[in-house]
Amino acid sequence: MEQYVGLDVSQDVTHMCVVNRDGKILWQGDCASTPEAIGKTIRKYAPDVEKIGLESGPLSTWHWHGLTDMGLPAICIDSYHAHGVLKLQMNKTDKNDAHGLAQIMRCGWYKAVQIKSFLSHESRALFRARSNLVSVRTDIVNQMRGTLKTFGILIKGIAGVGFEKRIQEIIDEGGALATPLRAQLDVLRVIKEQISELDEKVLDYAYACKSCRILMSIPGVGPVTAANFVLAVDDTDRFEKSKNVGAYFGLTPRRRQSGEMDYNGHISKRGDRVVRHQLYEAANALLTRVKKPSSLQEWGLRIAKRSGLKKARIAVARKLSVIMHRMLLTGECFYCFPGTDEEACYA
């Protein structure tokens, strides 16, 4: 008898539902949210299971690897896609969500998510930590600037050595602002030291990786962008076409079509936000700072002349994602051939 299992996972308890081929509920219940407990419960109540569905989330990597290592047919599905189905239920409960996921598995109407290896997640943790610290550094600097603006003290320019020196001068003058500024400045210095240490590890990783070195041959693409792209793509063969990578990182426009209406909106902004931002910055560098001409740059500048620089940056970012994926497949570096078709930017 074919059996299908839906798992609604939370931090402590996982709700489970087992249905047969006709959609009839065979068993419903819950267990501890560990792969071992889930696997034991499935083997007890669904010995002939065909598919096990769980939504993508913080615990999905741990659960998916644990269940597949036990030989169970676990499938991680896109939570956004699952939400579109589950929201049709009258009552939103964990029990009903598990039942809905089981029915999705039975019907086969789902989009499977590629689960990365633990080794990939370990490498991504390094870059994620650096990105988070950079964001914290920016927040602290902005808070200090905002505090001083109230008293008419404006500190312009980049928050480098000059910024810290000016803050230290204000602290040395004493006053009510000395105590909060000193605390924030001390934290800022510690964070900058940690970012510097992580920068060295990031550079070591990027230059030791052959795929990253290949991507860094593109003008405007640095080691951080290259490494984040490689880690986000993980398995290049999972994309049927290179042009699908642009949509994967949310760089293609949303479309709304019905009858005579056919509207293309803003980009979807789905997928990895950090990689999307870095591709945008790489496109901006290629269009505004890179001196060596290329057909990709000329293509982007034509768009900028016609539609504006902002749209050109997005278009070049999408094109970069396509070219970078193709370069990873072929293992060849980027070559600049002005005047040729944009698809010939890579050899």
C-alpha cells in the first residue's frame, strides 16, 4: 500500500500525518523534532512510505540529511509554494498543515528544494558571519552619527580612521555624550578587528578555490562575490539552463498575465539576498568603474542610455549570474571582446 507522509516541523514537536493513495488519513500524531524520533515514528506508522514531505526552513537541512541517511524518501519543498496550498484551509493548525503536506506529496504538486551539504553550510557560515558583522558595524556608525546630529555635530565621509579620531576627540572633551559614545566606539573597534580577521579567511578560501578564481576573472567580481555565488549555486548541474540562475536569485521581473492584461513588474527579489546584492554591486562596478572595455559593459551602457543606470545595473547583474554559471560549467575564464555579441563574453 502506497503511503505519503507530511511533516509540520517546529523546534520541539513535529506533527505528522500519513495518508494512502486515495487520500484517506491512516494516522495522525506528533513526535520529538529530531531525525531519529521522526524516522522511528515513520517506520512504525508508515512502513510502505513513498514520499515524506517537509517545508524548507531552519531545521530542514538537519532533518533532510538525517532522514535520507536512514534510507527514507524525504523531500524538502519550497515553503512559499507550500504556503500557497496550505492557506486554502479553513483553519490554520499544525495538524492541518501536516495533513496538507501529506496531500501535496500524494498529488505530486510541489517544487523540490535542493538541500546543500553540511560542508557547504560550514563554508557559508563564514561568509554569513562576516556579512552580519558588516551590517552591525554600519548600524553602530549610523547610530553614532544620528546621536551627534541632534547636537549639530556632523561627521561626513566614510567611517574609517578619521571617523574614529573625531569621535575620540568628542569623548575627550567630556560631557554627557562621552559615556554612550565611548561604549559604542569600543564595540565598533572590536567588530572591525573581527571583520579584518574574517576578511583574511574569506580571501584564503576564495583564492584556494578554483571555481572562485575562474569567476574573479570577470571585471568587477571580487573574491567575496565569487565565493558567495559558488556556495549559493553549490551544484551547477541542478539548473537545466543557465538563464534560470537569474530567476533563482530574484533578478527577473514578476509577470501578471490574464486575458488582455500582460504586466511585467519589478524583480521578484526571491532567493539569496546577499548574493543578489553583491551581483548588483559587481554590475555597478563593471558599468561605472572598470576601465577595460568588454561587450558586456557595452551592452549594459546601451541599456543605461535607453532606460537609466538603475535598470542597467539590474540587467547586467542578471546577465552576470547567467555568465558566471556558464563559466562554472565550462571551467573557462572571462575574456573581453568589445563589439561582439554579449553571450560571447566568456570563451
